[in-house]
Amino acid sequence: MSAYKIFCDESNHLEYDSSNLMILGAIQCPEEEVIRANKTIKYLRHKHNYTKELKWTKVSENQKPFYDELLEYFFSSVHLRFKGTVVINKSYLEHDLFSSTHDEFYYKMYYYTLRDFLNAGNQYKIYLDYKDSQGGKRVSKLKEVFVNESRGHIEPEFTIIHSHESQLLQVCDLLIGALGYKNRNDIEHSSSIKNHIVQTIEQHIGHDLALGTPQWESKFNIFRYSPRKFNV
């Protein structure tokens, strides 16, 4: 039996907000390697005098060397894996047609984001970034979904934390931020540092962030979902 920790973040998950995308992401790490990963990221922070919380919305041009080394570490580590789910054109989702709700769709997408990480017989501790006071409800529903879908063979433990408590959760924020930035067509992609981070990730994976990856891609997997009326 192996034990893993999974750190999750999301962007624009609400049905009506400022973006027509929904982005979900998760980083998996063997439990015994989490402390080492945290120490490595903290070392890089100290080396580059990066004292603020790592967030996509706060990336800055003068910290380019830090982002480069951080991404080099992530992609060179054999222990870290990332899965991102990109929902395109979410305003065209027809929940009524499937006798569903946006909340149910959200949990379904979270299941798709995490399912490739989960295998019966292993232990999983899954950490979600705090968003609002509905966190307890989200945790209960997600656990219910995973137990039902696995017929009781997988029972992950879900915990809500604040992003500043976890280095890997902050890295996940950076990765889903890059995913969302590349996939948004409603903004001007004028930020040189954000474009640099996107291009650096694409160089590491040899793949465009605006495209999905094969299901068997294990290091940096991208699952794209769009309403049936769109062919993307």
C-alpha cells in the first residue's frame, strides 16, 4: 500500500463569473516526499528572495529566474504529477438537458480531474484550497462521489486548507493560472512574464497548453471539456 497527498486548486468554478472557462488542477506527490518537496521550494524562494505567496495573479517580471528554477524543479522531479481540467465555453452548458445542476457538473469535473491519480488499495489525502464558507459541503459531496464511483474501493480523505499553508498548492495555482491564461480568448495576452511562464511550461512538456493530452500522459495531463455544440 502506498500513500499520496494531492493538492488541488480551481479557477472560475462558479456558473456565472468573469470568465467563460472553468479550470481545475491537482498535483500528486508521494506522502513521504512532500516534506522534501516543500524544503526544495522554500530553498528556491530563499535563493531568489521570493517572500510573497506564490499566485498566478501576482507573478512579476523581476522574479523570472525564480519561476524558471521552480518549473525546472517540478518537471525534473519524478515524484510530482499534474492533472489539469479545462472546461471551455461553460456558459453554453445545458444542465437542464441532463437533469443536472452546475454544482453536480462541478463535482463531476473534479472527479475527472482526480480519478487518474487514484487506485484501489492506496491511501490518499486530498487538500483543497479554501474558497468560501461552503467548503464543508464540498468536501462531503466530493467524498461521496469518489466512494460511489469506486464502489467503496477508494475512500480519499479531503481537507480544506489555505493556500499559504502549502507550497505545492501554490505551485498548483501557478500551473492552473498558466492553463487558464493560454486558453482564454477574451483577454489580451500582453503580460510578458505570463507569456514567458506559459512558453516555459510548453517547452518542458513539448505541447501546447491550449490542447489536450493523451489520457496516458502522466507528468502533465490536460483534459479539455466543451459543450457538445462546440468542436474544440
